[in-house]
Amino acid sequence: MYTRSVIKTEHVEFIKTWPEMITLDELCIHHGNIKSAWTPGYIDALSMLPQGCSVLVTGHAHVPMMMSYNGKMLVNPGSVGQPRNRDSRSHYAIYEDGSVTFRRVKYDIEKEQSYFGDKVDEYYKNRLTQGI
């Protein structure tokens, strides 16, 4: 993969020092699923939240979604640059006063693709325009 071919060892080591989860009041923010970054066990993830967290903001799947279960909420804001829901716009979410608002904005995909040059295959470049 492109990232693995260009990322420096010191950057990988720095990323490894980041916390697995960030907690801000009732929000717990985690890149993947708490149970496993590779499985969609969302209900299990909500049951594993630390005391005081009622909202899990997660990523990894690049698909915007929100669900509630047993008084807890799971939010995936989507992806700023690599959406996977067939909508190529940038996705993000705003959490305010207990509610979530999803937003989408256009960005210059062609400019983004121009940075790749020959280092990234055509499939990856094209998936940005297709949102897949």
C-alpha cells in the first residue's frame, strides 16, 4: 500500500504513542471499533464504553451513520477524504448539546488526485470520485 511505502519509521513510532481512545466529557473517540478495528460489533462496543461515556465516535468504516442502544449512541462521521457510501463529498459530523448533525461538502478531488502521481494506482485515484 502507498502509505506503508512512504511512511517513515519515526512517524509510525510516534503514532504508536497516541492513546487508543480520547475521552471528552460524555464522548469517547476511537478510530476503529473498541472490540476490534476490523469487525462491526457496534453493540458490543457500546457496552464496553468506560464509565461516564454515553457517545462513541468511531471511524474506520468511512460510512456516516448513527445508532442508539440502551441509552448510548454510536456515531461514525464518515470520511473527510475517502468516503465509502458512493458520495464523493467530504463527510463530517457536529455533536452539540446531545445531538448529531451530519454535513457534507465538496472538495477539489482532481487536485487531491494530482498529488498521487504514479505512486498510487488508478483504482485508488478513481474511488475518490466515486465515493467507494
